[in-house]
Amino acid sequence: MKPRHLEGRTPGGGAMARSRDKVQQQGFWDAEVTKPGHDAVVVWVDDNADVVMRTAFPELYGRGWLADDVEWGVDDARRAEAEVEVAAFMEGMPRPDPRVRRTTWEHVLREEEMRPRYQPRSVGFADLIIEAERPMIYVRQEDAPSRRLSLAIGWFRIGGHHGVLVEAKSALPTRGDLIRQLRHYGTVFRGPMVVVSPDDTYAKLLAAQGFRFVRCPSALD
């Protein structure tokens, strides 16, 4: 039988396990936030949020309507009848570009599970959350007796209710540290993530790993 003070421990693993538990409870601490240039990058993103969105999501700007821009709220039979009318609407109504609604600094990233007496786990802070919307065509059918087709342009939040996370880096850490940080945030954040830095060394790697990159000016006051 193990002594009581050793129960539940694995040989040589007690200190390591406690260390992992502490990291899990405290989340990720980003040493970048204490660097003088970090705030300058965040301020630049805040002042140029539309530029950041246009650069990070070029596929959403300067184009016409696509099939994916239509939200169908009718059954399949009615949809087949409405295809021509929707196509004419798309032809005659220019598609507006996405728009930025607001930004939020230092947003706490935490689990959304809300079980009774459950303490949500916080994993860190997002430097900035951009709340932006893209246009959608909503197709609905009016109630009886008319049952006419109703077409309207509405707005859908990019990234869902999570929005777009911006990770600001005035100086890049190692590749592994940066990807590890973003993956850690991804355990609770489900929206797209954008790294903004004056150094574009990792741009290709980030794209390959499912993240977006925007280069900011090298000299920021």
C-alpha cells in the first residue's frame, strides 16, 4: 500500500502534473503584451479594422452575390420556383461589402459550458475582437393568404457570435510558441483568428495551419 501522501501520484510525475494543472487553470500568459510595441500594433488594428478585414478576408470583398450568400427559409418545392426571382434580385441589387460594427480590447477567452456549479476555464485574453458583418439575402415566404416570396438583404456576423480574433505581435516568437498559443485559444474560441505583425516571416505557415495574417507598418508611433 502506498503512503497516504503518495496516493494518486505517478512515479516522478507529481510535480509535472501539478504544473500542467496550474497552466490549465490560469490559461496562457502572453509575454508579448508587456513589450512597448505591442500596444502600438493593437492601436493600429483598432484604427484600421476595415483594412485588416479586407486584407485577411479578400474573398468577402469587391464581388457580386454567390449562391452561398443566400439563406433559404422555404421548402425545396418553393425554392425551385423561386430560383429565377432570386437570380433577378441578385442581378439588380449590388452586393455591399462587409462592415465593421465594433472592436473589443482584451476579451477574456473562456469556456461556454454552463453546468451548475461549473467554473468555466479561462485560457487567455484576445488582444482584439473585431465584430464585422457580411451581407446575406434572406428568402422567406409570407403567411397566408398571399404566401408571396419575400427577399431582403440582412447581415450575418463573420465568425458567428465569436467574431474575429486578432493576435497582435510586435515581434514574433518561435513558430511553435505562436501556433501553440493559437491552438490553445482554439480550445474555446470557434471563430477565425488573424495574426497581425510587421514581420511576415510566418505568413505562409499560418495560412497552411488555418490562420490568417495581416502585415502592419514596421514603424508605429
